[in-house]
Amino acid sequence: MRQVLDRCNVQCGQSSTSSFLPTRLIDLGNSDQGGNIRLIESLSARLGPSNSYAALSYCWGPTEQAKRQLTTTLETLSRRLDVIYFDEMTPVMQDMVNTARALSIRYIWIDALCIVQDDYNDWMYEAERMGSVYANAFVTICAISTTSCLDSFLDRRDPSVKVAFRSSIQPDIHGYLSLRPRRRRFEADIPWRGPTSRDRDLDCGAWSFRAWTLQEKEMSQRLLCFGAQRVHFSCSMQKITEMEHGLSESGSLFSHKLQRYKQGEADEYLRKEWNQLIESYAYRQSTNPQDRYPAIGGLAKLMAEATRDTYVAGLWKGSLPQGLLWYTDQTYYTKEELLQRLSDRSPDTYIGPSWSWTHSRKLLFQDFNLARLENSPSTWTERVDFRSECRYLEATCTSESTSASPYGRVENGKLKIGGKVIQPETQRWFQSLGQLGVTYGGCRAFCDLDWTVDYDETEVEDPGVLLLLLGSDFLRFPSMESETSGRDSRVLQYDENSNMTSESVQVRELQSSRTAWGLLIHPIDDGARYVRVGRFRAGEVGALLPFMDRPFEDIEIV
């Protein structure tokens, strides 16, 4: 395997030229076996960029088990700098040491030992650098089939259960059925392909369901994944699985997609890749819910550096109107529970603002490029000319970090909008083809709610929401000429009294074919502020027109 890593280092062009080194590393000593193990400060040890290291990606597991692993604290730091006893390490740490030594790698990084766990400032500082730790590692060792720090990834036990069978028709036909547990995965499976050996190994553990491990995987140059059945290697150019022949192009890691973007891919390409990444991240779990942003902070920082866009609470200012229109089709809270959760801004429980996606576990972003006709699944239409319908749209967040980094925990977030609001004509939902909606100005708005609704009820009373218009676009059918969209792309102009100008009045009818998109908002703090509780879309002819007669209002969503 060392030869594979060295060959990849040369052929794949993924050798890091960065001078980055983690604050601390674990030195395994000069000897191939049995060398003295200790924690070192990279700066004081005068390690240079040529001192490559391996990083470990694993699951800590349930709290009771995580407490049993060896860690570095303020009390034990000096002791760890002197010696770390192999016998005191948990099985996953011992396996990491043995694997690194087998690969002739002297230095390794394990978060439990390289971060001072009870020092808040040290943890915050290292959490912000976590992405860089994995991005600059020579290789990341992934314990994909483990469920906690007490599991061994080198002790590869078959998790299947063998059940004997004999044919009742032909008794000479007999043998064993091998049954393996499989978790329900939110990531898209490919039905015609079936699960690969890597998929089966991932299903045996909790690694692919933890929040922090997504960033650790996506930012790494090379992955060496130890499963219950096979060992899997992947980099930017190839994937190799133990006992399987043939190579296949990889390019699946986000760090590799950033390289493609830098080589000329369009902005829309990277934005779509980010959205898909966050969709796969949303269902992952973390022991501390407040780690939702820090666990992908390194990925966000890479994205910001590549696009020069501004990151704010999981979204991007350059595409904020579209990003705010995320939705969920699997909710876990009643309306009352959701409002209580979103209204709670206690420092001990606050995760993020209501307009961010951090409260959702099943997340989808709207694709404003393609849309499938409901009555013709084989026909694709194109969404074009998305534009903001707000006078202004400003998102700000206060970071919990002393360095004011936008990639860590958030203390509070505000969304200030100069927009148009309409109250539904009746505080009752209607149902049509399995969708909920409300009526306004003679039009229908179909809604995606952030709370759970009993769809067996014919009506849902008193939702208490307002419709806030964010943007609009044009749905172009294949038979339409492209000029249709061009004529429709003119933006309405308003005077200082929020009245349409004479030119806007003349083109108003052209706006009747645009689809209206916006948020469902609910007042809190006696109506002074709002929280987001869903989104709406209204695509029938004239859906945008009722908003045109409304004045702009200053809205604050927290």
C-alpha cells in the first residue's frame, strides 16, 4: 500500500505545497516497531513541510464510550508531551499507530490527543483549522466500519449472519444465506447497480452518519478506508478496492471539484456541488448540535477562497435569494415545537438562525436551472432569469469565535429584507395533489412547511403565516422561443414612494407569466421580528401581480 500512496503522490499531482502543519502531532519515534510515542508541538519541534503526517477519521461513539478513550486535557498535556503509552490507547488509536508504522509514516494526527479537550479556546482555534489538517495530510485513515473509539478497524469481523437453508423441492440443494444489516441511507442509491463492497462496508458502521467525518473525507487528498470486508483507497484519479480488479476515475471529493472549478468550470457548477454536499450533510448527526457549522467550516473556507464569495450561516451572499429557498420534505417538529425552538436564542442551545438549514435533517435546495413538468415526466423545462424581488437583502451573523471567523459557531443571525408581504386571504390551508397551499389576491401559493402536518386532515386551521416575496423566475417550455424570456426579463422600477413608474405600468402584463418564490414567516416578539417556517412557490398566471401593489416593508428575520 505504501507503493500505491507514493505512486499517487507523483502521478495524481495531489502533493501538498502548503507549509501548513497541525499545532500538535503524535510522534511515533524512529523505530518501525515499539518506538517511544509522544505528543509534540510542531513549531517547537521545528518540523518542516516535508514532515508528512497521516490523519485519523473515526467515530467517538456514544458519550459513555467516548469518555473511556485517552484524551489530552490541561492536566495531562505535559504528560502527553513526555510519553503516550500504547496500552492506554483505545483500539482505534492502536490500529492507527500500527497502520502508520506499516506505511512508514512517523507522524499522525488524532483529534482526541492533538486538541486539548477541556480548553475552550484551544478547541475553538483547532476546530477552525480542522479542515486544513485533513487537506494537508499525506493520507487520511478512515475507520468506516466502526461505531465508536472502542472498536478496532484492523480486526475485520464479518458482520453477516449465516442462516442454513435446504430446498423443500430438491433436498439436495442446501447451503447458507448470508444476511447483512443495512442502514437506511439518505444519499442516493443507484438501484440498477446495487451496493458496492464499499457501500456494504459503510453500512456496517456509524462513520458515514457522523457530521464531522464528511469534512474529513471531502477535504482529504487521499483516503485509505478500512471496512469490515475490504480496504478501499481513493484519490483524485482512481479508486482501488482490495481483491477487486480495475481502476475507475474518482473525482468525487469536494477538494477535487474545487480544482476543476479553478480550471474553468462555471460558478453554477460549484454552487450545485456545494448544495448537494450540504444535502448529504444535513442528515448526519453530531454529539453537540452546536457543531453543525464548525463541522463543515473547513469546506466553507475552501469554497469562499475559491469563489471569493461571503459565507453566512451555511449560505452564500452571492446567491442568497436562491439559497434561502431551501426546503424539507421530512420534518420532526409540530408547529408549536418549531416556533419554540426557533424563538430560543439561549447561548447554551442556539444553533443558527431560522432562515438557515441547520434545523433540518432532510434538506433539499431548489434547482433554478431545470424543472420537470408534473404531467409529463419525460419532458424537461428550463427555469431562466431568476431575479430578486427585494429592495435590499442583508444577512449578518455574530460568530462565537474570538477571531470572528464566519466558519465556526454562531451566536445569532439576522436577515434584513426590504420586501413585500401578503397575508393569506384565509388562515386555512387547502390541499391539492398532496400539496398544501394558501390563497392570496386570487392566486394560489403551494407551500413547503418546516413543521409536521397531518395530511389526513382536509384543512389545517390558522397557520398564522405571512408570505414574503423573495424572487421570481420564468418557466420556459421547449417550444418557446428564447426571446420570450428576454422580453420578460425587464425589472419593474419603483419611485421613492414605492409606486411603480409609468414604464413599469406598461410592462406589468409581461410579468404575469413569472413564478413567484418566497418564504413563509411567522411573527415573534409581539410582531417586531419574524422566523422562517417554510417557503412558497406560485406559478400560475398572474401569481406575481398581487405583490406589485404592495408597498415595500422592512422585515427582520432571526
